[in-house]
Amino acid sequence: MDKLFIFDTTLRDGEQVPGCQLKSEEKLEIAFGLESLGVDIIEAGFPVSSPEDFRSVSLLSEHIKNVTICGLTRAVEEDIDVAVDALKSAVNPRIHTGIGTSESHIKFKLNSNQDEIIRRGVHAVKYARNKVAEVEFYAEDAGRTDNEYLARVVEAVIDAGAAIINIPDTTGYCLPDQYGEKIAYLVNNVPNIDKAILSTHCHNDLGLATANSVAGILAGARQVECTINGIGERAGNTSLEEVVMIVNQHKHIPVKHEIDTKQIIPISKTVSEMINMPVQPNKAIVGANAFAHSSGIHQDGVIKNRETYEIIDPEEVGAKGSKIILTARSGKAALNFHAKKLGYELSPQTLKAVYKNFLEVADQVKCIEESHLHDIFQNVKILA
Ligand code: KIV
Ligand code: ZN
């Protein structure tokens, strides 16, 4: 089993969500949670972008000692100098530098050409390596970069001293097989690839960020860049919790991580509250409905055996347990389950009668609460 490095970018790429910027102290609070969760690298910010982001990277470098602290830069000397300064107290500092490599980035954003981009990337990596031991290079928009050219870029920056190579699908464009093939192409065609770790960094514009990251891991990537709750610009980044639980569920994926999965729901809640961004109820793993069952057929199955409709034990990710929600789609088994929990013993005939009443109320109120149940049971004169 290879180690899968979990690179958390909640505090950099995640925090780029409009209106969700965090103060340094708030970032530090989340970073303590991430350290305890077991991530390997925290991307703390983009130090040159603002004085407060510089302060965040400095503060995390001072206080977070068991995790690599990483600062983002463009392939620009000034960015690198500022990031090195912000990272000076870190036990394990990492500079994450890079440049756009796709045709559209080179032509429209950078007004440059392919050879010049390689030269600038190589220069940035060498410049950063003179100042810190660990340099990661990102080939921005690698998802839309021609594989042959990408391989040339990767070979050159590894030669220049980059130990981690990030292959971002910046625009969330790739299909899983395309992204997997891209990683496989680099594994098979870059002569010095054994000197570096390939990293996935997938955006979710087409809802494929997690699938693409997993395809990348299956093809040989050994670092995954992700955020708590999948937060990030536009449709967000790869969700940390999804990748981790996929690896846990599918034992044939030949990697292991060090995430303490019981801390997933608590940190999801902390991040959601601190950035003031609710988690969608049907979000995998951390959504309020991720372990909630409301249809009669499913409820009957789960009450008999949780595994009939759940592939993850909710406690494994820090949730309290499965939820049997009562709605007009629920069945008698669920109603009886709740009745017992409240101390009502219903005979089969009474259950049938109560159920009729229950459906009438449920059609009106959508979601049945405990107070409704007491009313429903009282109406048919059930004794507690
Ligand atoms: O999506 C992206 O390309 C990035 C890079 C800056 C790493 O976030
Ligand atoms: Zn990104």
C-alpha cells in the first residue's frame, strides 16, 4: 500500500468562495482541526495576495507543527520571496508555485509561448528551491493541456527540483477516463517521474471533481488536493471527505491515508459555520440527509439491518447514527419504530389505524416531529 498524501486547500482554494474570506485567527482555528483530522499538508494561503493572507500563513507556520504548511505563489520572484518570509517559522515549509500551461492560458492570459512557459516554470522552481527544501509545481489548466507538452513541462520542473507535481483540472473540464489517462501518460512518458509525486487538483464544474481525483489516484497520483465540504470557487473543489471514504470503501485502491474519519462531520460543521456556507442536505457523507431514510421500503430495510441501504456506518464519520425520518412516504415499520422509541406499544390493528391518521397529518405538515406523534397516538387513545 502506498501512502496517499492529503493536501488540504480549504484555507486557500476553498476560501476563495466569494464572501467567505477568513481572518487569520479563524484560519488558525480550522487549521488545528485539520491537523487533528490527520491531513498531511495545509495550504494556508496566497501570501502575496493581501497582508491578512500573509499573516494567516505566518500564524499557521508558527502554531501548526505536525503538518506541512504550504503557501501559493505565481511563478514570480516577488511572490516566492513573500511566501518564503510568511513560511519562515514553519517546521516543514512548502512553496507551491506554477504557471498556466494550456493553449488558452499561454496565448490569452500570459501572451507567451510554450518554450517561454517552460523557462519561467523552471526558473520559479529553481528560485524557490534555493530558499526552501520542498517545492511543488502546478501546471495550471493541465486538464486542457496537451499531454505531450505537459510531459515536457513536468520533466523540466522535476529536473529543476520540484518534488511534487500538481496536475490541476482548473476548469473542471475532464472526464474521469481523460484525467486518469493524463496521469497515466505522465507516469509512462516522463523519464524522471520517479523523482516526484503526482498530485490531483480537480474542480467540480461538471460535478466530476471526486471521480476525476479517484481516476488520478488509480492511475498513479499519490497526493490529492481537496477541501472540506468541497468548498471552492464556482462549483468548488474535490471533497476531502468523499475521497477518503471512497478509499476506505474500495479496498482495491492501493493507497492508505491517515485521516481520522470520526472527525469528518465535526470539522465539516466547523468549516460551514465559520465561512457561513450551509452544506447542501444531500451532500455525500456530510449532508444532513446523508444517513436519513424517509421512504417506507428503505426504512423497513434499515430497521431490519442498517447495511441494506447504507454503505457507511454513520459513526465512522462522526455522525450520531442513521435517521428514520417520518414523512408521507414512510411506512408502518418506521412509525412503529418511532412509537417504540417514545414508549408506545402498538398492536398490529392499532398500528394500522394510527398509520391512517399519521398519513393524513404527514400530507399536511411534510415532516412529522415528535410532538405530532404524541398527538397522533393520543387521538387513537394509545396508553404509554
Ligand atoms: O485550480 C488551480 O489550477 C489552482 C492552482 C493555482 C493550483 O488552484
Ligand atoms: Zn484550484
